[in-house]
Amino acid sequence: MQNNSLKNIQDKRVFITGASSGIGLALSKLYLRKKWIVFGLGRNSSKIDTEIKSNKNFNFLECDLTNFFKTKEILNKLFSSEKNINTFILNAGIYLPDSFKDFSFDNAKKTFDTNVLSIYLILELIKNNYQLSPHHTLAIMSSTAGYKGLPRSLLYGPSKAALINLTESIKSEFHNDLNIKLICPGFVKTPATKINSFKMPFLMSSDKAAIEIFEKIYKKGFEITFPFPFNSIMKFGKIMPYKLYFKFTKKQFSKK
């Protein structure tokens, strides 16, 4: 575990973006089961079931992260009043499976506004409101899609690659002065992945993904990546000769 044992409930406070669906919602539920106080930010409160809404430890903030002015207003108010938040999980993101033939600049802007620029905004607000230390955890949700280019990932992949580079850069500055985690899941069952028309190897549930993250987020190490062996194959793809890599992607990501 990280340096502080988080024994006191007042210390167990987590901020999670993308908390109204997918991995973010699954993480919110898991942290609540662990008796944490959860501050969840998401676009749509109607997606959250009554059980989690009625939990006194769950605080939901409804906001579209691409509305930068509103996001800044809401989070400055939260961060200035809740100084005991010690875990920040920046998970929100969108997936628009555009190919070269049908992508648009508007979709590219929407993807990078949500997946990349909103992260920078939140990071600025965090650093302005908190004296970050080894007792804090900062986790950024990227994806194995960020390791190398994939079919129909003309927008999503590059945005997640940017987050990998960003998190590596933060780690290279803080080293052990802040518990920094890069999270790179493979395919997870979420509203976003339902639209895929290709085979998704080693597809896993968002609940299982949340457990994988929680079990590793306070332990030593920088990257949390799963599932095995898909993540290992994708990592190997980073150094695989292009000829072999393109054969691999053609076979693995062909249409159903």
C-alpha cells in the first residue's frame, strides 16, 4: 500500500471522472463498498441507479467535461472545499470508432477535448488546490489502444497515446513523491465498446476491470494493464516489425 494506510474514513476520499457509466461507475460502486467517500463526476445522473444515488457517501457532480468553463467552476468549488481528497482517478473518455474513410474534424476535436484537454484542465485544478505528496494517488485512464495504431481507432488511439506520454512525463518529474498510476485496459464491456463490429479479444466486464484497478492502485509500480495475455501481445506490438504487426491487426481485428 502507499505510505499512508488510509485507516481513517476521513482519509478515504476519492474523486472519479466518468462516474456515470462503464469503468468509472464500477469503480464508484467498488469504492463505496470499501467505505470510501466518493466524489463522482459524470455527464448523466439518470444512468446511475437508485442504490448508489441513495448512498450517503456518494456525491455526484453532473458536468460535461468539454464545457471547460463549467468544469473549472464546479471543480474549483469542490477542490477548495474538500482538501482531504487523496485519490484522483481521471477516467472519463469517449470512443468514436472512426476510420480514415469516415472520420471528421468535428469528431477529432470532440475526442481530444474529452480525452486529452479535459485531463489537462483537471490536472491544473488539482495542482492549484493541493500540495501533492506521496500520500496522494493520481491515476490516468489510458488504453492498450494507445500503444500502437489500430484499425478504426484513428481518433481514440492517438488520444490515448497522448495520455500515456503525459502520465510518463508526470512520473518522470515526481518519481516517488506522488503515487502515479497509468491505467491501460484492453477491451472492457462498456456502452462505448458495444458499437464495435469486430472481434474483441479477452473482453471483460467493467466490474472485473474495477477490481483489477483497485487491487493495484495503491501498490508499487507505475502501470496497471490488463487483461493478460492481450496486454502483453499489445506491448510486444510496440517493438514488433511493422510487417508482422499489420498481419496481426488484420487477423485480430477483422469484422465479425
